[in-house]
Amino acid sequence: MNAATSDVILDRMMALHPKIIDLTLDRMWRLLDALGNPQTDLPPVIHIAGTNGKGSTQAMIRAGLEAAGKTVHAYTSPHLTRFHERIRVAGTLITEADLTAVLDECYAANAGENITYFEITTCAALLAFARTPADYTLLEVGLGGRLDATNVIAQPAMTVITPVSIDHQQFLGDTITKIAFEKAGIIKRGVPCVVARQQDAGLDVIEDVVARVGAPLLAYGQHWHATPERDGMVYQDDHGLLDLPRPILPGAHQIMNAGAALAVLRGLGVGPTGCEAAVTGAHWPARMQRLKTGPLCDAAPGAEIWLDGGHNPAAGAALADHLSRLPRRPTYMICGMLNTKDIGGYLRPMAKGTEGLIAVSIPGEANTLPAADTAQAARDAGFDAQTADTVDAALAAITARAANARVLICGSLYLAGAVLRENG
């Protein structure tokens, strides 16, 4: 078995449906039934939806559960460098042999019928999880919630809705109200729902759904609170107060993600040790990740290089806030984005705190926004912007101007993945 085997099957799966995204659950139900309905044999599921913070919140929940001695399956998307990152079986990334086996089984069971790449690979993940004992399963939605391929769990243990903001308007709607309705589609009757801080319009929709289906609500500002406190954070709910370190994941917004994770952990009966591990032990790459080794760092030894995959206006605001809290240093951006994103909304919050931006096209990505278009959008947002053919060339241009620059490589998880692959 070699590392290319699963890649061959994944490439074959891309041809099973002409659209990359086509939101419906009919194809999922058909294939899951052909596979023996593995979704009914999973360990207790925590289902996570939202626009921002899903991955970070999941990583913190997993860190807390594992510190409490629990074994955890975890499903997330997209991957950064290898598909295997999406499927963590009982705490360990799925092996090449096991991934190949479940992909092959799903491909055969599908019998050539139309199905999207995300749907059939989600079925593969559920199949792998159902066959391996664990204490919990963490499922992160891919897009939306109501019609997302992960929304096939009849009775999860808990649901979580992280902050909802504008993104994927072409699929989920062009208002917070519409998007929140789609996210709230994971809420199930009688299942506790943890809700992070929301805009009022989004919270109104979520509360309406919770009331209609009869789900216990655990909402920020009502049932739990998470606030910064000197060099740490304080979490409080009906179980009492926790005085904790700051989350190891950088950014003030991670306190809210930590709060949602802690609300889940407390609801599951996890004690103080597990709760502290949630904020101190989580790892989630390409979310304000500091690059300290590799060819990029070797090429710019005096620079401080950060990598982030955020790509919507809320992510841009969070990045701007984080950059404003760092020690003063000449700050530049290397940015590449998909052509489906609100690039102006993403960039505008960061324009005042940076000396310049160099736009790149995302290598190997058909839906990349051309570097010239990104640069023009950046100029419109108030940046001094140029283009470069590669991230390496952009970094060289920046360090030629300021050898000690702070460099933020950002705009897309696909760009972040390309950087991580090339940086070793």
C-alpha cells in the first residue's frame, strides 16, 4: 500500500458529480443505507456548525476530552496538506490502509450514482468511526448545517453553533438571518445546544429553532460567560467559575471559542483538569500559526512569519484585532483568495495596520482569484498593493524593504495548505 492509493480513489470520486457543492441529503441517505447505516453506530456525537471558529472549538473540545481520558473520533474539513487530516480515528489520523479501504468500499457501494466528493468522503469517515470504539465523535459541518452531509445524526449528544457571519452567500443566503437558519438546522429535539456569541438577528433565529424543537439552550451571555482576565480568562456557568490561562491558540477571538468548548465539556461532566487542557493543549494549524522553521523561515531569518486561513469579513476583523495587540513591527501581508469570497470585506479591517500587501494566486486552485484582481481589491480597501508570482517571491520583495518585517500569509485555507506543503 502506498500513499498514492487513496489519492487515486479520491480523484475518481471527484468525477461522480458535476458540481463541487450541491446541498441535499438524498444522496447521503441512499449511500449510507447501502453501507448499512453506519451513522447509527457512532459513539455519542457532538455536532458543530457556524461560520467562524468551528475548527478551533472542535480542537479545544478534543483536547479537553482526551485530557479527561476519553478517546475521540474527529471529522473536519478542508484538509491543509493531506486528506487524512480530515479523519481522526480514536485520536489518531486515519492510516493510509484504512482510508483506502473505506474509500474503496464507499465507491463500490455507490455503484456509479451521482454523489459529491464531500458526501462520499463523509460517508467514508462515518464508516471508519462506526467500526472503531471511542467515547465521543466530533463532527464539524462542511457548509451550512441543515443540508450539510454531516447532518445525518438523529440524536447527537450535543450540538454547537459558533459565531455566525456572512460567508457562502451563494449557498446559504445573503443575510445573517438566512445563514443562521441554515446553521440552526443541526439542532435536534431534546439535545442540548451550545451557542457562542451571535449578532442579534442570528441569535433570534437560533432561539426560535431551539424553542420550536424543544432543545435545551446553553447560550453565551445567558447561561455561560467567557471573558479575558489579565493574562488569562474566566469562564462561568451554573456549575461555577473557572480561572484559566489564555487559550494557546492566538487571538482574542479564541476566548469565545474556548468558552463554547468549555460549555460543551462542562455539559459532558468534564472536570477542571480537562477544561484547562482544552485551552492549553489544543492545536489547530493555519489559525494565526507562527512559522518558525522551514525554507520560508530560512529565506527570511529576520522576519516574523504568520499563517492564517481565515477568509471572510469576521475573520479579517479578528486578524486586525490580533495584529493590533502585537508589539510594533513593520507589518506586511501576502494574500491569496478564492473568487467566491468577499475580498473587500475581508481586507478592509486590516488596511490601517499594515505597510503593504503583495497578492498571489493560489497555486493549483482553479477557483483562485487572480493576483491582479486581489491587488486591485486591496488598493480599493486602502492598501499599497503589488503582485508576485509566488509566496517565495512575495516574501523576498517584502524582506528587501524590511528585513525584520512581520509577514502575514493569509486569505484562504487553500493558500495556507500550499504554504505548509512547500515549507515542509
